[in-house]
Amino acid sequence: MKITVNWKKIVIGIIIGIIFVAVLIRCNQFEKKQMVSTKGQTYEKAVVTQITKDNLAEDGNRYGTQEVMVKIKTGTYSGKEMNAINPDGTLFGANCKIGTKVIVIVNTADANTSVTVYSQDRTMAIYGFALIFAAVVCLIGGKKGVEAIASLGFAFVCIVYLMFPLMYQGVSPILMSIIVAAFTTVVTLGLLGGYTTKTLSAIIGTTCGVAIAAVAAILFGKVAGITGYNVSDIETLNYVAQNSSIKIGQLLFAGIIISALGAVMDVGMSIASTIQEIHETDPALPASKLFMSGIRVGRDMMGTMTNTLIFAYVGGSLTTLITNYAYDLSYRQLANSYIIGIEIMQGLSGSLGVVLTVPITALFAAFFVTRKS
């Protein structure tokens, strides 16, 4: 069996890849202003070799700090054993035993060096879990699974190395989130479905859906008096804004766009694929019949997808919500707090984008498949 190679597509793909890499390099050619002094401080890998002073009390709890001996694995002091302090805290320190792998903070000032246990070394756990996830997706999904992992990696690169740097340099976060969402949608759906009329319909529907979510969030914010400056970590963001060009007031709405992208993309591709399959089964069906078929399928998806977004937001804010519940706050106080208002805005605007993606995608998909040569 002779395998034909489309060299034109390969060359075009290589050229686009080179241009994309060049853009990423150009976007990251800037110098960040140092916000925290880390002079003489490094984070290194280490392993606990000895417990020199334990802080375990008779009641079974730990109080104060634990003193341990660690063997440094990386950095200037690699291979050396040093005394370290292990603080007893929920955010810092680790449950140290002999052989525990940890991350330590090495502070060097003049001739003095101090070592503090920062946390348990979770590097291998993260890499291992990510590898298992990728393997399962590829094993079950086959070629589509590999393409899904590739698209996920592409989205990660776009967010970290394209969106973040440009936002840091003063580009509008809302504009960047829409551009990255559209760009990611084109690549992701193109990899999964090929560059066909079906994919084009899904891309148009997804882009319109996330844009609608952004507009809905902005309008809700204006009516309800919620801005990007009403978030809980605004003091830290203000400090960041003083030392960069980030438009922190738009970050809240940009986050809504990115968080809604996955669900909107899923709906768009599902509707487009459904209409394509129906058309191939019965090519004589007119565009109006295909459109209504897409709407009926979309109605079944709306409930699950809107629930997906709402549950995602509730899960992300569960600690805050359970705290409010425990304090038994009054309805008026709770309903009119910024935290609850923001959660409602995120959930409803994202769900609105999902719902309106259905008729938009169905309309374009029905139009394209009936006029495809």
C-alpha cells in the first residue's frame, strides 16, 4: 500500500510553527521588575537523614519546630549534610521522617547559612500523575487521545508564554483571553476534527460563545456594581499593578472567558459533529431540519454543561462558601457580598455562553454542510 505524503501541508505546518515560536520568543523578551528580594535564597531538593530534635508531644500532636538533618541534592551545597528547621504549619514545613524527600530554603548571608524545610518534594508525584493521565487518555482515545494531549499542551503554552507576558506588558487581559481562546479553539478543534466545515462551524460557535460570556459578565458587573477590583486578593494585585503594566481590573472578566472555554468548546464541537453525521446519513435534509436537529441535541446538553460550570465554580469556592455557612450569615448580607456576587456572575455568564453556543453552531453547521461542494 502506497502512502502519499502531502508535502504542502507539512511545509505550511513547519512555517506556521516557526512563526509561532518566533512570536513566543519576541513576547517573552522583557525584564520583570523584582517584587521580592531573593538575594542569597534558593530552593533546593534534599532528603531527611536524621531527626535531631522532635516536636511530637505526649498527646500525639506537634508543637513548635522540628530540627532535622538533611542531605542537599541540588545547588551549591549538593552532597552536604546540613541542619534544618522544620516549622509546624499547615502551609509550610513537612511531616519529616528519615528518608523523606523535601524542598528546603537555603539562605546565605555573608558567611552564615541557614536551612528551612519549605515543603515535601512533590515533583515526582506531579510528573507521575500527569504521565498516568496522558497514558490513560492516549490508551483509550488512540490517535484522538494523542491529539487531545497535544492540544492541551498547546493551550498551556499559549496561556503561560503568550497571554501572561502580553498581559504583564499592558495588553488588555480581556482582549488577550479572547484571542488566546480563539487561537486555542482553532488548533484544538482542528487537531481533533480536521480543518473541515464541521470544524469551522464549531470554531465560530465557540468563539461567539466565549465572547457572549465575556459581554454578559461585563454587563452583569456594571449593573451589580462589581468590578475587577472587588476580588479578595485585591491588595496583592494592587502591589503587582504598581510594579507592572497589568490591567488588574480586567483580570476577573478574562478569567471567566478562559474558564468557560472548555465547556463552550465541547458544546460547539458536539453540535457540529451531530449535524454533520445527520447530513451524511440523509443528505436530502434541508438546512432548517438540520438546524432543529442541532437545537434538540443541544437542549439535552445544556443542562449537563451548565451544571458542569456551576459545579466547577462552587467546587473552587467551597472553602469560602462553607465558611459563610458556618457563620450563619443573613440572606441579605450573603446575597449582597462581593464574593457571592462574583461567583454568581461567573456561573451565569459562562452558562449563558454555553447555551447560546448551541443555536449559533447549529445555524452555521446547517448552512455549511448543505452548501458544501
